[in-house]
Amino acid sequence: MKWGAAIVAAGSGKRLGRPKQFIEIAGLPMVGWSIQTFAAMPEIARLVIATEPESIDAMLALVRRLAPSLAHAVIAGGKTRQESARECVVALADDCDAIFVHDGARPLIATADVRAGMREVRRGRGALLAEPVVDTIKRADAGTLLVYETLERGELWAAQTPQFAWAGDLLAAHERAREERRAVTDDAALLEYAGIEVVVVPASGQNFKVTLAQDVARADAILRRRPRTLAAG
């Protein structure tokens, strides 16, 4: 199966005060860790990254340094994550059998987890990395904050990326959502709405999203313990 990898890295990074995909973590821009991981996987035939228009040149330079042998493109992202993901999927769909979409702010993604997600994919079936929810989750009224429901924790999973699907299925799901003006927060939700079966793949390692300053410090500490490659420099 010929895989396409999409990285969505077009966020403004408001909580960190700057575009977070270029924040240095353990000697590399944050998004560089995912680029480096995917470049080492022979299953991946093409990489497309969505970023801000003003960051395209910098992102291209980073990809050429870390993934010189991998076919790639860097494109302008949309106004929302969903729009950026769709642009990546459109760019990959003609050349790849299957696609996964990854957040550039999850630099600790493990190769073994990517492959576990890949193995679940076929026509009509997608997958996503996730971890079981360990906290008790309450539903509360948005205005009064009064709790009206406690959810069954044993059935809850915290979604991560990558999220995986057959290329045609993912493209069709995005196009349907665009036509219906349906806004969601991840690609798996689009697959669900389109009637595509989606299976959870338990993440084996630390794959948290870097959002706050303490997340940067935590990711830096973990990645500094990993073996370095020549590409990292």
C-alpha cells in the first residue's frame, strides 16, 4: 500500500506567543521531529505539510534537510485545521492509496504506533491513535456550569493523531463536510459522519499535543533522551 503523510502545521500558536511548529525542542523545530520520523518509514511515498503562507519557505528548507529523499510539498493552510487537512488530502489523494493526517504539534509520535494504525486501514475502514480517558468526565450546562451527566469512563478515549483512512474515503468525507458546511475538530469525525467505520488504535507511547509552555519543557526532556540522527544535526 502506498501511503501519503499529511502534517497540519498552520496554527498561530497563540498560547505560546508564536507559531509553535518552529519552536525548538531538543535541538529541532517541533514539526521537524515528525518529519524525521516519517522520512525513515519506507511505507510513506509522499509527504505534504500545510503551514502559514509566510512560513512556506522555512518549512521547505526544513523538509529538504530532514527528508531529502522523500517526495514532498509544502502548501498554504486554510483558516481552520479542517481546511488545512482537506488541502493536504486533496494534494495526496491522486498519488496514494491511503493517507494519514498528523498534527505538527505532536512531536513524540512513535513509528510503531504509525504502523499499528496503518494495519487497520482498508476501504470503508479508518483508524485513529487514542488513549483511554483516565479522568471522570462530567457534562455541564455551558451557562450555569451545573453538572447534568457523568459519562461512562470505560467507553471514552482521548483522540490523537495520526488518523488513517483509504485515500478515496478520506477525500470523499472531506468533500461531503465541505458541501454540508459541517465543522469538526478531527478527520475521524468526518469519516464517522460519512458512514466509514473507524477503529481506535491504543497509543503505546507518549504522543501528547504541545500546547502550553510546560508541554514544551516536557517534550524537550523526553526527546533529548532519544538517539539522534544525522539529519537532526
